[in-house]
Amino acid sequence: MTSRCASAGIFCPIGLYQKHEGEIARLTEAINRSPTADEMARAAHDLRRHASVLLDCRAYDENDLNCRICRDLSILRERTASVVEQMTSLPPWH
């Protein structure tokens, strides 16, 4: 996963995106730099939690481009974190 400064282009009317984006970026970096599978799995789990909060937003408006972008990014982040969790649970290859 690569970290991008997407928050600069998304305006969340209730501030939920901005509240979680910093931690999402930090967790993305943690996944990218994790020296062990356990650390990577923990960061991925936490990333899924933050993405889920955004996906569960009660103020979501499908007619608002910002909401749709936030939702799309959150879906991608949740799916990527899920793959990382699955990957880290596999036995090591030898």
C-alpha cells in the first residue's frame, strides 16, 4: 500500500474523514515498513477499524462527490487491509 495525501482533496461536511485520515496514513506506512508479519497484521487490523468507521458514516450522501470518493477510498483500504491480514496469517514459505 502506498500513502497518499488524499485528505487535501476531500471535504467532509462533518469532519469524519479528516479525523481518521491521519491515522489511516500512519497505519498504511506501518504496514509498508513492518519488519514482522505480526506487526503488519496489527496495523492492518487497525486500518480496517478506521476504514469501517468511514464506511459506516451516517451522513453519507451518494449525491456528494466527496462522500463517494471517501467511500471508494475506504472500501479499497478495507479490502487491502483484509488481504494483508489474510496474507500474514498464512504459514511461512520455505
